[in-house]
Amino acid sequence: MPHDPSFAPTQLAARAAYLLRGNDLGVMTTAAPLLYPHMWSWDAAFVAIGLAPLSVERAVVELDTLLSAQWRNGMIPHIVFANGVDGYFPGPARWACSALTTDAPRSRHTSGITQPPVHAIAVQRILDRARTRGRSTRAVAEAFLDRRWSDLVRWHRWLAESRDPNGHGRVTMYHGWESGMDNSPRWDSAYANVIPGVVPEYQREDNKINTDASQRPSDMEYDRYLWLLEEMKAARYDDELLSKAMSFAVEDVFVSAIFSVACQVLAEIGEDHKRPRADVKDLYAWADRFRSGVIATTDERTGAAKDYDLRAEKWITTETAAQFAPLLCGGLPHERERALLRLLEGPRFCGHPDLAYALIPSTSPVSRDFRPREYWRGPVWPVMTWLFSWCFARRGWAERSSTLRREGLRQASDGTFAEYYEPFTGEPLGSMQQSWTAAAVLDWLG
């Protein structure tokens, strides 16, 4: 077993706060200083959650920066590039967004795809923290909501309308990167059907920083990633064209569950803060639609959810953390939910006897796709632990939530704030000084 806490909670919190300060570029926080030197969309939401116990004001700046890069159609792009910072590929020139579409912002360089919509959760955490502070801090949070409410609703509307054109109640992804789980086994079959044409020459940056090839996607995978980017550019990032032109198109059940939760959360915020009734009504309707969309994919016996490959017209059944999507958004019949919880807590996932900590590995250790060191194919991600813990608390499962929190803190107590961890040894992997890992720890300890 790995050693128990090296750092007491106060020390761990101080180190996490120090890390976020060190990664702060002024108005944005780098996801990780070496490997990810820019702002990532869902990272920024988690970073704001971690900043809120330290400074509600600074947390608000983080989300303001992200939303200032929102596209005209409502999309929040997955990367907002820091001015004058190199060291990441594909960079702004490869995406060429502002040259190809009038939807892209003129004032900031961004990527042309999106990421999971966890931002409403961050807004709620900021408002929760602000309530415990003085009047001036509460005023900052309120002013943010006034300023950005319509942007947040526009973001949700874009997902509900442009990314669910068939009304299935599931968000369509045109690139595995959009799922946040870049190289998950969930996408293997969909990627296998992507036949790259001539990909313009490129030089990866990620494997210069992380030289252990066992932790990163392969060059062959990268060719496919970049070919999809070329397909998007050929379609000029046009939502309607993408749905026809992309050779990768998958209904992502995990992002759909997150979206359902986010719509519910934003609707509740809207009610509490007397936002326009029409917005609140739309948000509740989307929450219901996407919850139903998730539940419609589930296995009758186990309750496990499935993605759907629109190009191959077939369900994707993999043993990854994504099959637990219904536990985030709710809606499963009671018996099926109990079965899914048994699966989560049993030997195929958190109850596997060889795990260093009772946490959710990204891929089941008993799956043939499992690779304990490789990115989303096996390692434990603290940010996923945080998300499940938060959703479980919200659903009234206090004990389950606190177990994940306790185990998550034990894992993070080595003070490396790694991007992800080897599930059997607890070895920190990926990039160190990862902002969202520090953020999860700060929220847990705050």
C-alpha cells in the first residue's frame, strides 16, 4: 500500500494554493505549466472551484476570461490560448479559427472544438462560497451572474440545439478531445473508422514534456486527431456542415449526463436569483431531455450507460467510468440504480482488490482495454473523483460522497498534484502541478 498522508490537511491546502498562484498568468490559470501552458475550458471551471475558497474575486476573473472567448454561436472553445506563450501543439495557427469562421472571437485565439459543460457547477460553488463572506464579496458574485447569465444560457442553448440535432437528448461529439477523455477505449472503434488523408506535417510537444510513451496517446492516434481537425477546417467549423462532414460523430453519454446536471444547476441558480422565466424553463426542459437521453442508453440488467456511434450506427459498450453517467444525473429506476452502484463499488471498479485507493479508475482493471499508466485507459483522475463526489453529495448520498473525498485526499496527500495516478501503486503520472488537481483538493479542504 502507498504511504499514508505525507502532508497534514493544512499543509496540503497551503501547497495547493501555492501551486494555483504559481500557475496564475494574471487573468487565466495554465492547466499545467509545462504540458498545458494555456487555459482549457473544463479545467478553468474546476480551477474556479478551487480558487473560490481562496478568493471569490479571482475565481470570477477565471470564468470571465473563459467567457470572453466564447464564440458568437454560443460555443465555449476547449482552449483559450495565452498570448505570447508557445509550447503546445496544435496551437492557434493550426486551428486557424478566426481565419475560417466569423463565429470565432477576434480578440482571443482559441481552438475550434468544445469540452464538457461543467461551468454551471463552478458558478454554483462560487455563489456558495460568496454567501459565507462579506457584503462586497457577495456583490462581486452577484455582478458576475448579472454580467454572464445570458452567456451561460447561450452556451447551454448551443449544446442543446447544435449538438443534439436529432433531439435524442445526447450531446454529439465530433472529436474525442471534446469528451475530455481523449484516448478512452470508448472511442477506439469510432477512431478506427477515421481514415486520415494527407495530414500537414507536425511536431508533437506533449511527448517532449512527458517522455514516457506508455502514458501518452500514440503517433497513429495523433494522426487521426489532426485529420479530424482538418475535416473541421474544411467545413469552416460550421455546425450544420460538421454534422454531415465529420468522419467521427458520437453521442457521448457522459457529457450528456454532465449537461443534464449543469442545466438543472443553472436553472436552480436562475430561480434563486430571479433570472428570466423563459431561460429557467428552457434549462429545466434541457435537464429533463438529456437525463432521459442518458437513461435510454442503459442496460436493463446493470444500469450501465452506452455511447452511440452515429457513423457506424451502433452502440459502444466499454467498461469505463462513463458507464456510470446515470449516477451523476439520476433518473434510473431504483433497482437498476442499485445494480449500477453495485457495479461501481464492486471488484470491476472501486472494489478491485489491487487498487491503492478505493477510487474510480478511468477504465475497469478487468477490461482487456485496461492500461494502468496510459492517460484515460486506466489511471485514476482526481478531477473525476471530485465530480462523482460532488454529484453524489447533491443526490443525498453523503457517505458515498465522503468516501470518495477521503480516498481522493489520501491519494493527493503526496503533494505532487499529478494529472492522474497509477491505480495499483498510486504513482503520480502525467503532468505534475496540475491546476485542477490542486483545485479539487482546495474545494475538499475548504
